Amino acid sequence: MVTHHERGVGAISTAAGVLVFLVFLLGAVQLLFSLYASSTVTAVTNDAAQRAAANQPPPLAIIEADARASLGAIGDDATFVWQVEDTDGDGNDDTVVLRVSAAPPRFTPPSIGKGLGFGVIDRTVRVRVEEPQP
């Protein structure tokens, strides 16, 4: 038999248990979305840099627009920084460098996610420019 002073004790522990469960659930969802966004940003960055380094590439604006479309909603706020470098010192630009920074969707507060690697995704890709052989 439950006495008067023991009533409601289960409600506090149940609420605490539900809160802990929701925190772990949101953490797992955040982890999955961050991993997916990270691999997508990496793949899109590689593809865009390879297209720009092709023998007769389309304009960078078209390549960037296609890359933003491939990223979906993340691509709307992503930053693309393009560079062409001379890496072998012969005076000709022979390497395309693309740096993409994007923020994945958030399900947890930024104070929790920053230490776990859920922050901004930053990828830099270097691809040699293709030149036709005679």
C-alpha cells in the first residue's frame, strides 16, 4: 500500500528518464545528419573541382550552381572559394583548389554540438588541371 508521502515520486523519475532519452535521441539524429552532410559536402566538392580541372570546363558559375543544387538546402548558405595555383613552379597555373564551407542542419543546441564535431563542415580539394597530350 502506498502511503500519502510516496505519491508522485514516480512522476519525477519518469520525467527525468524521458528527458535523458530525448537528449540521446536528438544526439543520435544530429550525428546521422552530420555524417551524411559531411560525406555529401566532400563528394560535391570533389566533383566540382574535377569538373573545373577538366580539359574544356564550363564556367565556374555553372559548376558552382550545380554544386549548390546538389547540396540542397545546405548549399544555399555554403561558401565556395575558388583558386588556381602553380604547384610545380613552371609559371603555368596547373592546380584547381576549391574550398567549401557549409553548416549542416541542427537538432541539438550549438553548445552541445561544437565539442562533438557537429559544427561547420569545411573541405578543401586540390585537383591537377587536365591537359591534352600531343
